[in-house]
Amino acid sequence: MSTIFGILYKNNEAVNDSIFNYSMESLSHWHPDRSGRWKDGQIGLGHHMLITTPESVNEYLPYYDNTTKCCITADARIDYREELARQLEITRVQLKNTTDSQLILHAYQKWGNDCVKHLYGDFAFAIWDQKVQSLFCARDHFGCKPFFYFDSPTMFAFSSEIQGLFSIPEFPRKINEKHVVDSIMNLIPNKGETAYHNLYRLKPAHSLMIEPGSSLRLEKYWDLKRRTNVLKDERSVIDDFSRLLFDAVRQRMRSNGKIGIELSGGLDSSSIAGLASKINSAGVSLVALSHSLSDYQKSNYYPFKDESEYSTMVAGHLGIKNHYLIDGEEEGGSFQALIDQLELTLSPISKIYPMMTEPLLKRASLENINVMLSGFGGDEGVSSTPPGYFDELAIDLEYGFLKKQLIEKSKNDGLNQTRTLLLYYLKYRFRLTRKIVDRLFSKPDFRIDRYKVFTINNVIKRDFNTRYRYFKEIDQSGHYNLYERIYSRLMTNHLVDRIEGTNVLAHRRRIEYRYPLLDVKLIEFYLALDYKKYMFNEGYNRYIFRKAIEGIIPNEICWRRDKSGTTIPNAYFQFLKDEKHFQSIIEESSRSNVKHYVDYKKMHWIIKKIKSQNRGEKIKFGPKPFLSALSILLLQKWQREGKIDIGIKC
């Protein structure tokens, strides 16, 4: 993952060299393979390169095209290059010497701002059109590449990392207090917002345009829409899905070095490992990395199950010789990873997955891996069977098919299909009985227990009306329509936040994450399917996904029903390693802070409850609410000590 930066003075003032150079230096912390800078009057574009594809070996950015008078800086991997080249009338011979950024520029020259409608892959880029003095920027469909920007009456600046914008004197470093409070409740900001006033994110699937004499203009170039279903027989549908899944992995295997695979032993990561092994005709070195539990952790840290027997089975079946089980036993805990992430973002943290995966990233770095394939996004999209499958069958009055599916499901789950079928009939056949059935058989509101765990100070609860806002934000009603459920999962703020958080620590290790199951073509095909046949069938969820990879991975994995545990089973072990550091910061903050966002007693209580699992006591929460609150205490501490100046009250 490369880094891009740009600054534009709207009043035609020349770019300030010292500011431009200082910003570029602040972004070179990860030791790029090479760097480039281009300036022309009021515009300056910068780039730090991480070489991850064969084409990028000879890619020098920013790239200025003398013919069109356009300059581009980009962090981009363009997929389906051959297809795009045909549209652009670029021959196969020419394509071999055409970089991804040059493809983007060719597309811009042909289609203008509509070029993004023809691009697939992961990208964030900016094009300065010298002829018309305009700046055009865009971000990929799901936000796999970050893009932050600051806009004022006299200046526009952008960067793929926040700290690049902190270096600009005009940018007011003033943190949004509401965001600080929301972070304690693990509420994620809107895709276009950040923790700071006047600092924004370019939303996924959006472009940005600045033209002379006009204000900044944002446009959405793509949305996830359900296409008309093309009726085909089951074999044809499975073959088409298999081909798209194969292509989704193949497109993300363009690498000039080792490829790492996050392998949990579950369906998503195992399928990616299986397809990568099948595709790997070029002999690229594949390395599998799996979170696991040591014998010590298994005997001391409840509750997560070690799935390493499954990941080991997959690696052995596929002939992946380099398979590493990461238990974190020799590593530090989560505290240093939290500090590393805070130093790079200076923002409260609501997602803790990135810091918990730091031991795996460290191992990947030691193996010189610069591309990591992840199964993230599968549960949200093409390998999901969202709750509501049986509800929608009932809504569509498909009671015969519903009965058949319930019979299959009952063979595995011990479900009373007659009773369940009757409940669905009463719920959706008559309006009067729907509310009665919902009340009698609805699950407890998970928000009640979850809210109790948040370490919000009572004064803050009152001042920010936190309970009302939390229950309003975390809507439990959901959607009865399956398409709407999948749409809400894939287009949620959570997905972007998780990707961006992972990017921060992975980039520090010179690693680029790629997500095959977030392939746009694959997802659009999946959403056009007849859900009745392909989401759940023969007693199995993820039916079409299982059929597509049948024979590629072991049958024990392809058709297993007992997936349990978590992607990172040693999360509690990592957490408790740093107990002394946590206790020290809590005590110091309670004494020194004037502004108290958190309940310090509850933070101590969380540590105590997590430790109690060694005695077999079960709890319903993990370290996430604690670490989110701790990130705020660290920011307050640094502000108090004069290490940072972000306007956080302390």
C-alpha cells in the first residue's frame, strides 16, 4: 500500500516548499521503496511507493503525461486489466508496459470524470488536469484504499494518512468531542467523517472534483444494487459463481514477492487459500499465517476455541509448506500496538481487531510478505446467510419450500419444524398475530447488556444523552428483506473502519491487505441470485459458496457445521499481558485529568471480569470497550504532557 499526498492553493499562490516537504517527510515513517514529488504553481502532488505488483517495479509517481498535460498520483491496484485495456484500445503488448496509474489516466482521458465507472480494484488517486486547472480524485467501491482531505476557502489538501495533513499549519487540530464520547460506545463515525473538525474522508465509491471558481463537488459513482435475476439451472449458476470467485482471488495475486494468507480454518479463508494454491502457476511463494492458542493459553484463557487443527489440515491438504501458528506467546501484549496505532492516527479507536493481529503482522514482516489475502467481507456478503432467510420465505408465502428447508435444518439443529413452521405462518399470514409472535419469541435486546459494559462517566452520559443515541444508532429492528440485510452489512461504517484500522498497522509493516470477497463483480452476481435456492439449501447455509469450492479444500472444512470461536482466539491473553500498564494509566488519569470521559472503577472491573475467566466464569464481552476507552486516556495523557496538541480536553 503506497502513500499519496497533495496540496492545492485555491488563490493561485505557489506551493510552499517547506510545508510540502515537511508533510511528505511525515509520511515516510514506513520506509518506502521510492518517493516522488511534482509541483506546478499552486498544485503539489507527492507519492511514497510500496512495490507490490510486477508492474509497480517500473512505476514512478507522480506521473506527468506531456501529451495530455495531466499528472496523477495514485495508490492503486487495477483489476481486470485486460478487460479495461480492450475498452481503451490498448494492445496486449502495450499493456505489459502500462502501469495501473497509467491505465487510470488513459481512462480519464477517454471518459473524463466517468472513468471511475469503468474501474475495478482497490484505488485512491488524484489527477491534476493542467489544461483546465482542475483536480479530480476518487476512492474505490468499498474503501480498501484510504483518502482523507482538508478543505478551506484558500486550500485543499489530501493524504492517504491523517498525519500528512497534521503537518499543514492551516489545518486546525481540533478533535470532535462527540466522536470521543461515541468511541467509548464503539460507535463508528459516518463514512465521510473523522475524529476531527474540518477533516474528512472521501467516502467509498465517491469522486471529488475541484474546478476554478467553484466549490468542492462530491459525487457517488456506484451503489450496490440488486440486478434482475437471470434464470439458469443450478449447475450453470454454480459454475458462474465459481469462475467469478476464482477471478476475484486471481486478480489479487498480482505480486512481485511472497503472498501471505490469513488462514483461520473457516470457510472464507480456507477457500481463498485453496484457490490461491490452484492459481499459483507462477510459483509465487505462499505463506499461511493462523492465530492459535498455546498449551498454556488453552489451560488458562477461556473462552475461545483453538481452530489450528483446521487451518493445519487446510495447509497440509493444499501443500502450503510455510504455515505459521501465531499464539503471541513470545510477543508483547496489545498495549504497544494500541500506542502505535494512536501515534499514526491521533484518534480514539473503536475497532480493536488491528492491534490484536499485530503478532501475525510481525511474523509476516519477518517473512518479507508484502501482500496479505484476507477473507474479511465474506460474512458480510457472498458467504453469508443473513438472519431473515426463513422470514422472507414466509413473507413470499413459500410455505412448501419453507417446510422442506426447516426439515433439513432440523436434522442438524434439533429444530421442531412443525412448531417453527406454525410460528412463521402466524407471524406473516395475519397482521394481528405478528406483534404477538414477535413479543413471545423475540430474543432479548442485546443492547441492554452491551450498554452496561461501556465505561462512560455518569456526567458524560447525561451531557451527551448517550443511552438514547446508542439505542437509536444500534437499531435492532433490522430488515426482513434479505437484499437489504446484505446491503446494510456491506455498506456499513463498520466495514470501512475495520479496513482503515488494519491498513494503519499493516502499512507500518510494509504490508498491503487485499480482500477477494469484496470483489464488486462477485458480489453483484451473488445478489442477483434466487435466495431461495442458493443462500440455504439441503440443510446448509452458504450453500452456493460451499458448492463452488467443493473439491478445492478438504470436505471436512467445506461442509463443516461447527465453526466456532473467533478469528483471534488469543485476544484475552494479549490483553492480560498488559494489565500492569493498564492499571497504571487508569490510576494516573483518575488523579491528573480534569475532564473525565470514563468511569475508572468500571475499567478496573472489566480487567477483573476478564481475569475471572481463568476460573471458568463466562462473560458476554471482550476487551473492545476497555481498549477504546484506554485510547482516550492515552490521548488525554499525551495532550496533558505536551506531546500532542489536538484540543482534547484533559
